[in-house]
Amino acid sequence: MKKNGKFYQLASELYAARGVDTEKALATLQAIEIGIHAWQGDDVTGFEQSGNALTGGCQVTGNYPGCARTAAELMADLDYTLALLPGRHRVGLQGHEVDKMFPGVDRDAFTIENFSGWLGWAKSKKIGLDIAPAFYGHPKLDNNLSLAHPDRGIREFWINHGLRCREIGAAFGKALGTPSVVNFWAPDGFKDTPADRMAARKRLMASLDACFEPRFSEKYERDAVEAKLFGIGVESCTVGSHEFYLLYAATRGKMCCFDTGHFHPTEVVSDKLSAYFCMLDEVLLHVSRGVRWDSDHVTTLNDELLALARESLAASKGTKIHYMLDYFDASINRLAAWVIGARDFRKALLIALLEPKESAEAEKKLDYTARLAAQEAARTLPWGAVWQEFLDRSGVPDDFQVLQVLRDYEKRVLSRRN
Ligand code: RNT
Ligand code: ZN
């Protein structure tokens, strides 16, 4: 028996006394698929090798050594990372994280051939792939406008990129046997007060409609649309706002992508899910952590992550929630960023799965005193022993040892890059 075994035994007895079956929670936790966002590994620069990086729209800060310079390096980093993560996973790509380029072929003409290395990689690992058009980091993002640009030629370039990504997603879904979620987020917006917000929004709407015109089987491909409150250089108006995309999704039969870093700092996605699921039945969650003006810090086990996990499980009966991490920090070891954030989100899910029923029962009786008491008492239940059991059964290092394993890769591989 591993050292933690006896703690787990005692923990499961304590949970059983509160009506919670830890074995059931572990089985459910094992089955939940978390999407790992490839773009943490390459600082969202992609691999077009065309000097497109940092033209705006989406950017990281920090220059920690070891950024993946090629898709092959990114795959190797993901291999190493996935081996350190317990539970099931898939991987999300950005539309410029190609593994092959062909002369004269830009984003508006990418095909599955540009991603065939990824497809082979995912097949060999038996995992699914998602993709998101990259409407940023390219000279055709002009004045912070892509799909909503007033110039028709520019809009068409980006519409074609959206169309190509959907085709690539459908090819992923077909080959891998799990639908590819294709997520549309565009940085379009204005630094200062626009004179005509509606015209820009109507252009975005028409461009999206053009992107979504072809129909793909839901078995292969599903579309999501992601709103944002503001971004750097886009402080006064984001064309694709929350209201825009919520209504767009509802009227077009698409799913919303809720990014936890994309709302007002006091507004929480955990509260939105149950409202959304009263009327729509599929959502993509971008799990992130907003800090002041940045939407993309590594997730930590804070109150909102706990609430998000809890609410998503509560809302997930008869609905479909796709979880994708979405943060990028270039100031720390990038594999550690994946491992810490992914483990934290899974811990949050575990804590939610281990929630005793007492608070819900108290609420049914309108006994809010008992509800609060139960909620607060549950915080000290020994979920850590159950988490450790999960790690042991998965055969991965514990949260203390894992850094050493990451440091080893840093020394052998990451420090030799640049
Ligand atoms: C940006 C959005 C978007 C991106 C990725 C890279 O604020 O959250 O999802 O993070 O497309
Ligand atoms: Zn996002």
C-alpha cells in the first residue's frame, strides 16, 4: 500500500459518514476530459515562420527559456506534460500552429495537410483535437479589426481562415472519432470611442454567418463563439461582446465559449452556467484566471475555480460541457504552467464531486443557517487524501515531486533551445 493508502481509507470513511462515495467520485473524475491548450507551449506565436508574431490581438509577457520553436517541439512538450497529468485529456490548437507550411499558402488556404503531423500524433495517443482560428498575430489584422474590418478583402481573408479551420476540425473529428470543437474568438475592437459600433457588429455578424454556412456533421465538428469584455488596445469597445455572442449562439444554434478571464472582475462565469443551460445545452469553458487587465494567468485553486467546477458539474446533467484550459504565461516554465493549472482544475472538479448533500438539503428546507454551516464545514473535509489516491492510482508523481520531474526536462531539453 502506498504511503497515502491509510489516509485515503480514513478519508473515505469520513466522506461516507457525510453520504459521499469517494470511489464513485474518483471514477467520475477519471472520465472527465480536460482540454490542454497547446498555445501555452509556443507563446501563441504559431509555426508559420513568417515573422507574423506580435502584430497584435493576442500576446504573452515573459521570456522564460524553452518556448517551443516548432510543432515537433510542441508535441514533445505536450507528450511530457500529458504523462504527468492524471485523467483523460484532449488537445486544443490554434489555427496557426501548423506542423507544415507550403510556399504561398497563407491562413486562408490551410488544409488538413498543414496539420497532418498533429493528426498523426493525436491518433497515436488516441486523443481528440480541437482547433480555433487565429484571427490575430498577422498583418491582415489591421487596426485591431479582422472579421469586422470595413474592407471586404480583409474580411474575406479572415472568413476563409474561419472556413478552413472548420474543415480542418471536421477532418480531425472524422479521423479521431471525437468531434472537434472549433472556437471563434476575434480580437476586433476599438481603443477609443467608436462612432458606429453597430456597423462593426453587423459586419462581424455577416462574417460569422459566412464562416458557418457550410454544415458539418455534429459527429465531427462543433462550433463555439467566444466573447470578451476588453483587451490591450481594445479598451473602449469589443465588437464581439457577451451580449453579441450570447444572442448569436442562441439564434444560430452554436455554443458559447465562456472564458473565465473575459468578464468584469466582479462578474463570474460560475453563475452564468445554470442560466445558460436553462435554454441552451452545450458550452465550451475556457478555464483561465483574470488578474486586473490580463485575462490569461495560470489557473490556481481559488474560490472562483472551485465555484466553476461545482456549477459546471451541477449543470452538466443532460448537457455537454467542453473544458479547455486557456492561459499563457511566458515568465515561468511552460510545462509547469500546464501541469499546475490542469491539476488545479481537476482538483476543483474532485472537490465538487465530493460535496456532501447537506447544504442542498438545508436549502430545500429554506434553512439558510444550516446551509452556510454545511458549506463552511465541508471545506475542511480531507479531499487532499482522495486527490493523492487519484495521483497514486494514475501512476503520476505527486504535487510536490512533479516539479523535480519538470526541472529535469528543463535541464535536458528546454534550456538547450533558443
Ligand atoms: C483571448 C481568447 C482566446 C485566446 C486563444 C489563444 O483572449 O481567450 O481564446 O486565448 O484564442
Ligand atoms: Zn479564451
